Amino acid sequence: MKSLLELALEAHGGLTRWSQLKAVTAGLSVTCALGQIKGHAGALQQIRIASFFRSVD
């Protein structure tokens, strides 16, 4: 029986494909009532985050 990790890797291109990736980026917006109460409404809207898997040359 295959592990969950093996199934997930196969479903998304295999380990060889994942080994080629260098980074992942995401765009997101976070809103909450507490931010509005504290006067920071919209502080985390339309932000972009990135994570690098290994050092970039």
C-alpha cells in the first residue's frame, strides 16, 4: 500500500517534477473584525508571499 505522500506526489507530477521547483508564491487577503477594531482594517489585503525551497543563486 502506498503512503499518502507517495500518492500526493504522483498526483501532482512526481518527485522528479517537485525537485525542479525553486519557490512558491501566493497572493492573499486577510480581513477580520479585530483588525477593524484596532484600526488596521485592510492592512493585509492584496499581499504577496513567497517561500524558497533552497538557496537561490
